[in-house]
Amino acid sequence: MKRERRMRPVIKQRAAYLCNVKLFLLVLVVLGHSMEQTGMKGNLLYRLIYLFHMPLFAFVSGLHLKTVKFCLRQAKTALLIYLLIQGGLVLLDRSQTLTTPYWHLWYLLSLCWWSLLCGGCAVLLEHRPGCWDVILLITSVAAALGCGLLPMGRFLSLSRTVVFFPYVLMGMRCPVGLQDGPNRRTRRRLLAVSLLGALPVCIVLREAPYAFLYQAEGYHSYRMAPVEGMLLRLLCFAAAISLGALVLALIPAKRFPLTKVGGDTLPTYLLHVCFLPLLKTFWPGAGIGGLGLFSAAVVCLLWELFRWVRPPYAVVQERNVTFPLTKPWFPLIIKASTGQGALQGGNDHVRTHWSGGAQYERDENQPDPEPGWDGERQG
């Protein structure tokens, strides 16, 4: 009998546009943290970065939170990775606690909360469509303004979770087609929105303390009256939407050599802080240009080192995932990050194909005809 011919593995690629956006934002994350290490907190570029880069990251996360099933899976994965890393830090440093995330790990805990909130919103919108989109958005903005009056702070990342949730909600209700990139008409609208928000951007950059842009503390921490704090936070919303619209309008939807780096941002986001102490030791006087090169180099290096943690060519036999290089070294990290509910920054909506008893994920170098697929249509 002739040997059964096996189909060549089909390759998965999220839309190049979305990968370009995430790559740009990830470089800004590393650049912002690098500026903190070299004493550049508070300068104009630093404040500009923190005005919009995490709101836009939250918006991108919301693009994938379309169904209740995926939201629950995302929440479980984010919480598992958070407990794994934060728990390790607690064991190493007694000053750390599980309830107060270390530095950049707040995003994992907030993503867990956002996923649960979006799951609830998905159930509500499924049964009561129509005006509920507007009601939920207005409610989330009101909650973001009001939470500054409460002593939430960094405990369980509650303040950031509430303040950034309107961006997640906007991403959740955004059409899946945005992952292909906006068309010419949409780009013009985004540019118009960015122009309308020029005044709030200028006001916030001039008046707001740089720490206020972290959105991690209440108004009392900055000695602001409630009305003053709420007005400034509302201006931050307008400025972040304006700058985010500008970025979305200007990012190209073409495929570049480094586009694939934006397809898996989680390892870089989690591990880039390990390289930051090198700046103080070996390059304390680095300027903005040097820090930009350093940030881009760290992003590319970590992607290259950890590309096999969740590889694009992963072959899944039944439920056992094998990786040729890193599984013996990082069993817990791989177990946490290779599930089908992989965290945003990984293969969020992998479409799988079966061939000859093996399941193949589609990969990085061919376009995905149906972006936003997660085994079932999202939205």
C-alpha cells in the first residue's frame, strides 16, 4: 500500500497590521522603562509615551475578548502566569506580596480582571444589543473618573484596571476587520479624531504630573481636589484616544522583516526588565537615540531567544505539545503559556488544522484569510 501522503502544515499569521502595532507599542514599553532607569522620568517624550501607549495596548487586548469562552480562558491563563511569576518574586523578596503586582506585572492581573468584565459584557450584549454599547462605555468612563476618589491604589491593580477598562471595552466592540488594517476612509477618520484631540494632549502634557499618567493612585496622592482630578483624568482619556487614533492611522498594514516580532510579545514584555540594570552599569549616559536602539535590540533579542516557547510551527499530537529546545529548561512557563488560551501577545486566535492525526497551527509567513479566528468566530 502506498504510504499516506500528509498535508504540509498550514501556517498561521495574524494580520500584519496588528503585529506592527504591537511591535511599536512593545518598543515604547521598553523605551519608557529604560528612561526610568537612566533618570529621564518626567521629560516630554516620557510623558508622551505614558499618555497613550498602555491605553492603546489595552485597546489591542480588547480586540481579542469577543466571546465568553475566550474571555474565561484568557482570564485563567493571565492569572496562572501572574501567580507563577509574582509568587516566585515573593519567595525571593519578602517585601513583595501577591496582592501588589511588581512593576510591570500589573498588566497580567488587570488583563485577568478585564477578561472577566468583558465576558460579563458579552453576555449582556448578547441578550440586550443596541444602546447597551453606549451605556456600558459611559458607565466605564464614569467608574474610571470616580475610582480616583477611593483608596484603591496598586492593590490587586484595581485602579489601573478600572481606569483602562474603557479602552478595553472599545477594543472589544471594535469590528474584527480592524486587524487587517483600516481602509483609506477609516484612516482619514482616525486622523480627524487625532486632530480634534490636539488641545487635550497639550493641556495634559503641561499640567499633569508624570506619575498621574500611570493611573495607579487616587487624586489625593497628587494633592488634587476631586473635581480637578476628574477633569484631568477626562482630558487624559481624550488625549489618549487622540494619540491612539494617530498611531492606528499611521501604522502600515504591510509585512516587514520585523513584523513577526509583534506576533508574540508576551516573553519580551515579561523579561525585558532583566536587561534594564545593564543601562545603569554600562551605559548610564545614553541619550534618547541610544535608548531607542537599546529598546529595539532587547525586543528583537528576546523574541529570537524565546521564539520556541510558543513556536509558530508547533505540532500538537493529541494534547501534548513538544518543543525541541526550551521545554526541558522552562517546563512551568511553557505549560502556562502554550495552552490554546494563550495570553494576548501569543497565538490569541490560532486557527488549527488536522492532518494525518496531527494538529498544525498556522504560522508567521503567510496571510491569515480570516483574522480573529479562535476555533470559532469571535464577535
